[in-house]
Amino acid sequence: MGVRPPLVPHLVAAAVLWHALAMVFDATPDTSAGLRRQAWKEPTVQAEFDDYAAMLGVEEPVLEERLWAFATGWNEARSTLIAPFRRYLSLVHCSQSWQMFVAPHTTPSRLQVQEMTADGGWTTLFEERDPEHTWNASAFGTERMRASVFRWSWPSYESSWKRGCQGLATLRFAESDTSAVRCRFWQAATPSPGQVLDGSAPAGRWIREQLVRRPK
């Protein structure tokens, strides 16, 4: 009678194979974050569609519809493949949190937080990448906060942006007797190398302004 091979090595091999498959399927591109028509209408995204449509020799609406159909089909197939592994990935905290970007961000926005002065003017408390206005800079520098601030500048995150500014205002009201806090973004298109050299960089503008007054 032959010797039966030990069971443990087979169980270990099966566990390793299961984990490897989970990692491979979860690492495939996830298009779900980009499946929002509102986001596709952003100027940055539309500019990308225009460029690729011209390069491929197709009409922009045709290219957009084909990409939408492909991204939707891909995401459905990916969801089916990864479904058996979702609970495992959650239990071992190995899920991939990053998703595919819709397009490179060529119109970046910079957050500014201000408080109202006694004479009705405004003084800046915090501004991204500004060494002179650093209120709560350590908190703004954390990974989670940086991700939130980036999302706040997009129209599709309007409700989160309102809650975020309200929270910042509440923090400031606890520190100061100011009557109001204003949150907004400075948005400007990224200049080309030539525009930087000749000083013709595109002008920016303030967007997404939120005003929070101290509760009475």
C-alpha cells in the first residue's frame, strides 16, 4: 500500500493559487470610477476626446460612444471575474483602492480657505503650495485629505465639497471670532513649455466658492 502524500502542502498550494488569482483579477484596470457621463463632459476630458478623435480620424461623438460601450462591457466582465474573491480581499485588506483615471488633469485646482475680517474684507488662512498661508497644513498634507481636496474641485462631488467647507469653517469658528469662512479653488490650465518661456500662460479663475457664516 503506497504512502499517501501529506495534505498540508496541497492546502498551502491551493491557498497560494487562490491568493495569486485574487491579486491578478483585482489588479486589472477598473473603469467604474470613470463611468459617469457628467465627468466625461468636463473640459479636460472633452479635450482628450477631441485629440484622440482627430488622431484616429473619427468623429468625437462616435469615439465617445464606442469608448463608453467598451468601458461598460469591460467593467461588467471584470466584476464577474472578481466576484468570488471580493469577500476574501476585504477580509485580508488586500483590495486595490485605485481606479483608472478618466484623463490627465490639465486644469489643476488649488484650494484656498479664508476668513472674514472685522471690516468685511478677507484674509487667507490656507492655500495649497503656499508657504505663507499654512493654517492646518499638517492635516491638509495627509493622504486622505489630499485625495478629498482633489475630488472637491470637481462638480460631481458637490455635496462632499459643501460638507468639507462646512467642516473647515466649524474648525475655524472654534479658534476665531470671525463671522464667516470662505472656501474656493483657483483653477488654471497647465501651460505648455512654450507658454512658460514666452509668458503667455493661460489666465486662471476662482471656482467652486462656498461661504459659511457663523451660526447665530
